[in-house]
Amino acid sequence: MEKRIGIIGVIIQERQSAAPKVNEMLGAFGDLIVGRIGLPYKDKGVNVIGLIVESTTDELGALTGKLGMIQGVRVKSLMV
């Protein structure tokens, strides 16, 4: 399968319990990640992570699926 560029948006609502799990998952899929930016959005009580990835659709699905299973985490992705 051909690798393509993708964007993943991650919103963490339960930082204390979810952030370590998210970081562990991102480390496990680190070879797919081209760039990452994380911002605390204190006014809304959430943290936002933006990822640029280069992956197959299967790899993107595996990463977003596992992230989405973490309590307090919402994930959306786009592949071009």
C-alpha cells in the first residue's frame, strides 16, 4: 500500500488520566509521525494535539482507532 500524507486532530478532555496513554500510543506509532503540535486550551478545559503523518490508510486507522478507545479522547483524521 502507498503511504500518503494525513492530518490527525486529537482533543483530550481528561488530561490527568488520558494524556499518559495518548503519549504512549503516539510513541508506539512514532515512525508514522512527521510533525506534532500540542496546545492547552485552558478556557475550554481541554488539550489539543495536531499531528501530521505519512502512513497507509490501514496504519492511520490503527492509530486513530486506538487513540479513540482511550477514555476522554476524541479523534478525527483526514488523508490526502
